[in-house]
Amino acid sequence: MKVLITSAGVGDVHKIKSTWVPQNISNVEVDFKRFDNTNYPSRENSLHPRLKAKIFRMLAWEEYPGYDYYMWMDSTIHMVKTKAVEYALNSLGSADICIFHHPERTTVRQEVDYVESLMTDGYQYMIKRYNGERMRDQLDHYNKDVNYVDDLLVATGCFIYSSKLVENRDYNIMKEWFYHNAYWSIQDQISFPYLLKKFGVNYNWFDTGIYDNPYFQFDMNLYRTQQ
């Protein structure tokens, strides 16, 4: 069994500083791949760094086929125990993907309202990330789908999924997720709940929040350095 774990820091000054403890799982090969501008140079004329980072979050299976499982970790998250990947695999079970609940909000509308309110208040971190993004249009578009109910929000900073999720390499949730980030907005927490429902994905939840998981430690200090 093979597991690929990816993380990325591809901005002009952003470097990955999170730490990953080597994993100890019998009969499981775990590969770690970190990406920045030194090993994945920017396409300066065609791809903004924030969208470029989505390649590793959403399309690692395309870049690196042949793995049984793929895992994404934000560059602000440490892997702190040798059984972390084993825990993630057990949490996934027979589902296609295992995800964290959003720690603070429960709907996409709440997320859009939150981001827009901070931008209106002059919060530069949000302005630099999302100024000009079509988040409100995106939300309105989703809500026109009579089959969609806005009652789910995911913390997309860490998740693990089976290669079964992307067996159809032409049409799958991860490829569609990248498309929605390119077409609507790079606020990927807006599009992911809609696509989970649209594709009827079989998902499990991790049994803790993303901020209080004993295996994957969110580092607020690293988060602040990105602002």
C-alpha cells in the first residue's frame, strides 16, 4: 500500500516550515512531497501562486499516479506522531475521503459573509487573498441548484482520500474542484461542500476538530507568518 502526502508553499516569500514525523506502519509506504518555487517553478505568465498551490491540494493524483491514498496538509500543520497516517487511514475506512468539520462555521453562506465582512473592515490578509474573487456570485449559483442544501462546511486544510475517488480521471470531484477554484474563486471552502453533494461522495469525518487533533497539530504561529 502506498500513501502520498503533499504540502505546498509557493508564494514569493512563503516557505514550508511545518514538521512531519516519519511514519511507522507495517506494509505501508509513505512518501512526503513538499513543493515551493525551488522544486516547482512558477508559470509567471499564466498561474497565480495561490491557484498554483491548488494543484497539490486537488491534483496530486494527476501529478503522481499509482498511489492508493493521497493526503493533503496545509503548510501550517505539523504531523506530530508516528502513527498519524495510520490514524488517518483508519478514520477513512472504506469511505472515499475523510475530512474535518469547519471549526467555526457550518454553512457556505456563513463563510462568504465572514470573508466579505473582514474585507469590508479592511483586513489585509483577506483582501490580498480574495479581492476580486466571485464568491457571492458563486454562492448564488450554487443556491440556484434545487438539489443543493447549504448545511455543510469543511476545513480543507487537511484531508485524506482513496484513489477510488479519482478512478474516473476525466470527471471527478477533485478535478471539478480545481475548475471551480479557477472559474469562481480560490476560496476552496466555498466550492467543496457543493461538490461533495453533487458527486455523491462517500465521506467520513475525523473524530476531532482540525485545531485539537493529537496527530495533526495546527500551528497558529506559522499561520500568522503568512498574513
